[in-house]
Amino acid sequence: DAAGNFCDPIARTWVVDTIAPTVPVISGTPADRAIMQEQGCSYTAVSEDATKVEFWWSLDGAAGVRALPGVPFAGDGLADGAHSVGVYATDEAGNKSGSTNWTWTVDTTKPTDLKVWGLPISDEKIVVTNGNDFAFEASATDATALKFHWATNGVAVTDITSSNFVGQVGEGTNTVSVYAEDAAGNFCDPIARTWVVD
């Protein structure tokens, strides 16, 4: 004041933060670009920042859902087809990171229309032949890539998953069976062909 008296000072401190959090790193299931039977998802994310961060999740383009670090984001009851999850981080200053996006496919439908043909038998009628060789081919319908699982006389053939199967059998009654499995692990009922070598 005019006499030179003065009071203790007061200070105000703040932080200028214009740096966005790092782009989140996602972990969880399903993995990016997976094809799977499970109809749910569960994810967490990590982002680096000088202040506390929050995550904003979106499933299949829906409005963002807020989650704190370490808190999983989950969804269930997902229909067959393509799905996506996206997440970005915000810090205490309101800076927003770039987003991370994963996609996957839910597939609970087993392959259909399994067919098998070849020699010595192309239908369900049992035939008698004097040859030991056989050659079969199979086909099925599915939205994803297929593997074919063959068996000879009840013994699985583990080193062949293609649609073609050739080999030899011994004297007597012989059976070759096959079923199709899709990329999600769905499989159809097998078809068998039986014939007699004499």
C-alpha cells in the first residue's frame, strides 16, 4: 500500500499440453482378421501419455463407450458376418490420439452340400473290384476356405487336407470317409464310400 506494506503473494500454475496420447495398442480376442465361431469379444488397450488417459471404444461403428485403462471392453451375441472394433485415447487436456481398428468374422455355419466322387465307387452303391487303387475327390459349399478330413477304414489321414485323396487298400471290404471343415472350425457330417476288393 502507500506506506509500503505488502501481503504474501498468490500464484496460479497450469500446464500447457498439446501432445496427444500414443495410438492405442489393442490386446484381446478375437485377433485382427480372425475367423471364429465365438459370438463375443473382449479387449483392453494401452496408450502412453504424460497425463491420465481414457479410452473410447466403438463396436461395429456404434457410438463410443468410455473405459478406463485396464478395464476390458466386451461385446456378445454378435451375429454371423463381419465385425469391427475401434479405439482411441484422450488425455486430461482433451488431446485425442489416432485410432486403432480391428476386424474379424463370426462364422457359426457349418459347410453344406458335401459331395464325394471317384473310383472305384462314385455313389452309395457297393461295388466289387479286383484293383487296390482308389482316387476320390470331394467338394462342399462355405463362405470360407475349406479343409477336407479323410479316413480309410476308420483311420484318420492326418497329412492330407485337400479335396483329393488317392491311395491303395487291401483285400476285402474297404471304406473311405470325408468331412469338410471351414476356417472357423465348423464341420459337416461325413460321407462314406464302401467297396470290396476281391
